[in-house]
Amino acid sequence: MYDPSGPGCLLFAFFTTMAETEREDIRESTLEGLDAAAREGKYGGRPPVITDDVLHTVLRRRANGESVEEIQPDLVRSGRPRRARMGQRSRRRCRRPRRRA
């Protein structure tokens, strides 16, 4: 139990200092690792969703007067299967059927 007087205060200060030192060591190691990876040309994070080629193609087709609905089916979908994207499957289950008159 924490006792703010005498030895309790000294022990708490010791633990606080140790925790701060450990935190600084972790931060320095992380930054060094990121710098080393950047020097090798590796960067973290997700890959871009739209590449420059795809963006150029879409903008060119839009400039030629095609609608978004005409362009969309031609785009290549990669990565996760369609049903796993954005919870589409669970959203369909939640819809109630329309009542017919």
C-alpha cells in the first residue's frame, strides 16, 4: 500500500524513476528501429488503396464523360473478399424485409 510519508515516499519515487527510464528506453528503441527501416526503404502502415495508375485512369475516364457507375465495375478489387469488407454481411442481416401492401 502507498504510504506518502517516509520510506513509502522514497519507494514510490524510486518506482516512478524506473518507469520513466524504461519508457524512455522503449521510445528510443522504437525510433531507432523506424529510422533503420526507413534507411532500408521500408515504411510501416497499410499499402495505398488507390495507386497512382488507378487514380490516373479514373480521372481520365471521368474527364471523358464516363459516370462513376460505369467506371466502378472495371476497378480491380484486391485484398479481403467482398463480404468481409466494412461489415457488409452483418448489415444485410440487420435489415428488416419491406412490408408489402
